[in-house]
Amino acid sequence: MKGWQLNLLVGSLGLASNAFAQQRPNILWLTYEDTSPQFIGCYGNEEAKTPVMDGLAAEGVRFTNAYSTGTVSSPSRFCLITGCRPGRYGTGNHRSNYEIPEFVHGFPEYLREAGYYTSNNSKTDYNHKNHKEMTRRSWNESSNKASWRGRKPGQPFFSVFNVFHSHQSRTMTNPWDYYERQILSHLDNGRQIAETAPFEMPAFYRDSPEMRKHVSRVYNAISLTDQAFGEILADLEKDGLRDSTIIFCFSDHGEGIPRGKGSASGMGYQVPFILWIPEMYKHLTPWGSGVVTDELVSFEDFAATVLSLAGVELPTYMEGVPFLPAIQEKSKKYVFGACDAVDNNVELSRSVTDGRYMYTRVFTAYQPFVRWIPYYDVSDIQHQMRSDYRTGKMNACQKAIMEPRAVEYLYDLKKDKWETTNLAFDPAYKSIVEEMRSALKEHLIQTRDANFIPQYTLASECVEELPYYYRLSEKKYPIEEIVNVAMLSGMGEEVIPQQIAALQADNKFVSYWASVGLFTQRRHLRSYVSQLEKILPTVTYPPAQIWLAGSILENEDSRVARKLFDEYLVGENRFLTIYALNVLLEMNMDMAKTFIPQLREIEKNYGNNQKRPGVEDMMRIARLRLEGKDFQFDTYW
């Protein structure tokens, strides 16, 4: 038993005058989808209609520095269920299906072994191959009817209720008539927020009637979520359990709108988190009631905290630090965030925050914040934004999220809530950038972040040797060399010779990140084209070949590069086709349009078959983009 657990046990037993103090707490998680703090009433939004969450905060603890480890649901939920960050396990890419080591368990399994009743209502989305087995072992019941009511009399419980109303499908991607049926028709009287209400628009959006209509969906979806929480808490009260239950209320990552969810920024990672503790367990918290704390917490801490509250010893593989009970280990200096592939969009960005500043290093800066992702691009709001961008209606701040990103960002989260002023290149913040860049780099190397391995390899070589173990081989995965080359990306013309040299490295991942880095600054490569054409046939790793061919084609219609590109577009390996499509979507339009006939032919011949799941959507979005058309909801579904 660890010291803090012994202190908790002794402290609890010492309060013998209170019979309830010897009980282990019930724990309830009220989780919800795709929501940033800026849209919750108790976080300062006067137009938000969230009285239930506001009431919990008024009596509990509101965290201003709570962060998801990922920017989309499945990697975030992998972390929540295991207490492990995705980086070591290769589980950062959204809806991936790679195997994890047998020693990693869902943390509710340990609660069950300790006598808790565990229920999940009802989302899992744990993002690894053995998720069904983990679900079975973690929960006494996991269904849309599950609750604490299945437990034995007096048995402590851990119950999760995941409310879906604020999901991106409701706030953004589904058509308006779906939203009316799914959200507006279910809101109680007085909860609806009109499109014309004076709510604050995110500064990176155009403040137009059309965009206000779209953003009103966010407010109403969150209001319905709050309404649902009220119903769950009423049931808890009805069953006489409110005074013995610790409540966690939080979202799974940032807001489900463009430049929120799926973006490596505060709006992607930062979550609203409210902790409510009944009187009988107030001795377990260092905070009082109705307080705000800037304690730095991250999702890997949540499992550790629940186990700690239950008096269960933490498995050694868990990465989190408990923030309860009151006697805790040293506070964090930083938390780290990761943004990886969403659907078939290739992405890798990494972030670190100290709670005041958020530093992000973008390794795929050739694409904007508003990336080409089929699920996002069916939305009316994204169609509106692309139209406003094409017709010159956006100001500089709004255009910035539609154009290739900087390679580094530094935002002051306290002074710049919409993150519109990038301080990364301001000389006054040079020391902060250098310190946080160094901390991030050290973290990537120390954890041997497995998501620098392209999915092409994760899905082939890492089937027999799991990503967790594969990444430990210095010969196969020289992580420091890989990170050093990846960090050259976007650093100016002076690093191009280093990147070209790295193309021919012995290690394929070094070659890959040199190739991606060159594509990021492909417009500076005209004088290097002949050299790159000679190197292309000597590069043996197919993903590296594709990005290098894209750099050449950006500058010259090379027969060798075009032939290779065509082969991967029509090939059977879905990941190689996806890489080629990602290159095509960012290539200059004149060159990219010459591939329209191939895209049409490939759509016709291949379609969405089992060997190439999702490729048809990317193929179609690439063709429509080149033809100047929008990707439509009905086409996607």
C-alpha cells in the first residue's frame, strides 16, 4: 500500500464518529462530447444555458487547466479507460485498431476486483484491437440502460454516463433538419438560444448571419446536454445516493467545430471539468466548495484518481498522477497533447502547456487548421467557410485557419481565449518558446512516441510486433534521429540540404520525415528538382516516395514522379493511396487538376471495397475539390 493510500485509510478510520466515513465513495462520471470551456456558463459565458453544470460548479470545484491528451474521441477515450497516454501504444490515430500489450487493462476492472459495481452508459470507443474484451472485463454492465441500479444493496459503484447531444454530428456535420429533430425538439422551454442571440462568436469565424446560425447549434446542443445531466442527477437524488457520490463532469476534448476538435490548440485539448464532492468526503479534497483551481490535470490522471479514491493500488504502467485524495504527489509542471490522423487525413502535431501558455509543434504544416476530412467537409459550416474564403469575405484572422499553418504556435491561454495571436515568433517570448520546445522534444524522445511510425507500417510490421514493443528497438526506431529530422520541417530554406541528406538515411522513418518536411516547404525546391528526381528511385520506403514525388510535381511535371504517383493511386494498399490523396489535396491546383481523369477512373473501378475502406470518400473529396465543388452529406452517408 502506498503512503497516500495509508493516510487515506487511517484518516477515514479515524473518523469513527461518522459511520458513513468508513464507506468507500460512489463515483459518477458525467461525460459529454466535443465541448470547450468557452461555451459553458460557469466558465464565463453569460449567454450559455447550462444551469445544472453551473450549479455543480457553484458547490464544487471548477478546473481551469484540465486537458484531454488528444483532440478527438477515440485516442482520448483510450487514455481515459487505461490511464495511459496513446503515444507509447500507437493508439493516437482516430479509430485505429492496433493491438496493445496484455498487461494494459481498463481501470474499472481493478474496481470490480475491489468490490465496486461498474456501469457504462454506453460509449466505449477505446481505439485498440481488443476493445471488446476490455469492455467485457471493465464493466458489470455496458449498455444504453446501464446505471448504478444494477448493484447489490450497499455495494459502492463507479458509473459512467456519456451524453451524446453535444457531439460534432449535432453541432456541425449533420444537416439542419437533423439538428432540429435531434436537439431543438428536445429542449425544455426557456433553454433554446436563438440564432440572433448576442452570443460571442469565436474570433476566427466571420461574424455573419450565416455563421451565427451555425454557431447557435453549439449552444443548444450543450444546453440539451446540461438538461440530460439534470435528469441523471435527479435519479441519483431519488435513490438517496447524492450525499455519498463524488461527481466528475467533463467533456472528452475540445469543441466540435472547425478549428476546435481535431486541432492541436487549446480549443482542441482544453476541457471543462467540474468536480463535486459531498460533505462526507470533503476531507479527501484540498479544495473547498464553490472554488476555482488552476491545478494542472490531464486525462491520464483521471483513472489514477478514481483508483486512489477507492483505495486501489495503481498499476505500475499507469502514467497519471492522482489529484485526489488531498495528500498527493508533486504537482505537474506540464501536460502534453497529441493530434494525429483523423479518418484518412494525415496529421501529426504535438503540444505542451503549463496552464498559461500552449506551445504546439506542427509536423504537417503544409495543411491548414481546416483540413480535408470527409466527415468534417460534409458540414454546412465548412461549406460556408470555404465559400467565404474563396470570395474574399474573411479578414486576416479568419483566413489564417484556411491556409497552411505555421510550424510553431505559442498562445497565451489566459489573455487570448480564442487563440488568435501567435507569439511563437515574437522575440519577447523567445525564452518561453525555447523552454517549451525543449520540454516537448524531451517528452517525445523519452516516451518514444510510436505515432511517428506511419500507419502503413503500423498496419503491417506492427501486427506481429506490437507498436509498444516495436518502438523500443533503437535499430528499427531511432527516435531521437527521427524527431530531429521531423523538427526540421518548415524551418526554412537553409535546412533543405539536411533534409535531402536525410532522405537517403538507412532508417526508413528518418527518410519519411525528411520527405514530409520537404513537402512542407516544397515551394522552395525548384532549384533542387533535378537532384530530387535522381534520389527518388533510391528511396525504398513507399510513404517517403509519395511525399517526395509530390514535392517534385509541385515544381515540375516529372515523368518519373507522375508514374510513381499513378501507381500508388490505383494500388491495393489503402494507406499508400491515402498518402497520395493527401498530397494531391495540398498540391498546386494546376498540377493537381491533371489527375482528375485518374480520380474518376479509380472511383469507377475500385469504389469503397473492403480492402480500401474509406478511400472512396477521400478520392471523391479530392476530385470535387479540384472541380471546385463541395462534398455533400448525402454522398458521404
